[in-house]
Amino acid sequence: MKSAEDLVADGDLKFESNDFEGAVSDYTSALKLQPKNADIFYNRGLAQIMQKNISAAYEDFSAALSLNGKHEDALFNRARVAAMLGSFEIAKRDFDLAIELNDGDGELFTNRGAVRLQLNDISGAIFDFTRALDINPSDGKAYYNRAMAYLKVHEKQSAMYDLAQAYQNGVIQAKETLLSLQN
């Protein structure tokens, strides 16, 4: 009989080779042996996302967090999944908690900003995208999303600047949006 560690290692190998169904199976078997292991729930949640089992992923990240409330990666991914499910208030709450744990991660601010944009909290979104750019000045996604926020409050010049920066930092659709604003 395999140990939980062996099953997790098998699941990790299957995950890396894109056998997500096999990874979920191995992580599930490992959880039978170690039902209080937050990292195994987290790993299974990632595999669930890859299979597009979004609700199951949310449950796994929640289980990981019930075992370890400071599991930053589980918070980040549960917030992402909540946003995918359209639960933007829940997503924002989880991003808030993740930022409390690590306020130096620009990706957390970029993602919370996107959620705030969905919630029509434009000033909050602009704040988050700006904070993300303070941390990582080459975050094209933050520039692009901040441009979208600026457009909502009719700050065309700021939006155009951000779209140009987004395009320079690899966001291809920013060029098309910028050109449409110039015409």
C-alpha cells in the first residue's frame, strides 16, 4: 500500500503530464490517509480547475483554508474561482485576506482590481491597479485593466497612456482598443 506522500508524488507527476483526472484520483487517495492535509486539498483544487470542475475546486480550496487559514495560494485560487463563478463579493473578501498576508504581491492587487471593476468600484479598482504597477511596473494586465477603469470615468488620456503601456508589455488587444480611441 502506498503512503500519502507517494500518492501525492504520483499525483504531482500526473498533473505535470496533464493527466488531471489521474492527479485528482491520486490526491483523493492521499486525502483518505491524511484528511487534514491542506496542501493535498490545494493540489486537488488545482487539478479540478484544469478539468474545469470549478465548484469542486472551490470546495477543495475552502477545505484547505479550513485547515490552514493562512494558506495564501488557496486564498488566491479560491478568490479566482469565486470570480469565475460570478461571486465577486466573495472573491474580493478572499483577495483582501490574501493581501493582508502578502501586500507585496502585485498579482493579488491586479486580480482584486479586476474584481472591483466587476463590482463597479472604479476608484478601488484604479487604486489596486496602480498598487500592482508600483510593485511590478511591467504588468501589462494591470495597465490594460486600469485603462478600462479610466474609460468608465471618462479619463480618455489616462486610458490611452495605459493602453500604450499595456501593448508595450505584451497585451495585444490593447493596440486595437487604443486605435479605436484615436479615431
